Amino acid sequence: MFFQAQITRTLGLLGLLGLLSGLAGCSTWVTGAFKDPDVQLVKVDVVKARLLEQQFILRFRVDNPNWASLPIRGLDYEVFLNDIRLAKGESSKWFTVPARGREEFDVLVTTNLWRHMKRIVKLLEEPDRPIQYQLQGKAKTGLLFGRKVLVSRYGEITPGDYIRD
């Protein structure tokens, strides 16, 4: 009896592994036909700007170049201003980008600039001098056999362009 139950359990596990590997074989993520989606930061909105806490909404756009819909399971991110890390966090929002389509999603970022105030004031002393910004992250894709797609955006802002007289 014990031997027969063990054989049945082993055959069941082998069948399940075979089914899962068969599903993975059909997947474009495993066959190499999968193309990484393009993830862009398209907008930054200030929600709240107080002395000890600031909140921003980062709006991202995901373009899916594949012929199959693409589930997104979230985004891990870091935001830098020059070498100052302003924010680090993760979004666990799930959504699906249609095949050959695009989808936008928002991430709420909370930070405390107070601890960096000296360095930020120094950056703002010359308002016509550009300040480098950087966004780094990983978008988590797929359901069962997902991949992490690197997101990296660099640029510069000139504080004088945003200061009103």
C-alpha cells in the first residue's frame, strides 16, 4: 500500500512538472521571442509639499511591443537628484498591457527632503546650472514565469526654468 501511494504521488508530481514545462515552452518569455516593454516616466505631479514630508505622483507609460498581452506585477524604484537619493520604494499595482498596446499607471512617492536640505539648497544657489536626475527601477512582468525589466532614465532640470519671478 505504502509503495503504491508513493508511486502515485511521484507520477502526479512528474505530470505536474511536465505540464508546467509545457506551458513554459509555449511562452514567449522562454522562447526568446519576448521583447522587453519600454517603460517611460511621463509626468511628475506634486501632491503635498510640507517641511518634513513631500508626496509626488510619478506617472509611467508601458509600451508592449509583443503580440501577447503583458501582465505587470509592480515596480521597484529609486529617484536621485545628482547623487542624493530622494526616494526609494515599490508599487505592487497589477495591470495588463494589451498586445502591441500601451498603458499608463501612477506611483505615489513619499519622501523627506529635510535631511538633504543643506545639499539641495547648495544645488539651488545657481538656478541656471542644470541638476542631474535619475530614475532606476525594475518592472516585474508575467504571472508564473515573469521577468524583471530594468528601467533607467537620466536627464537634467534647470531650477531657474521653474522659479517664478
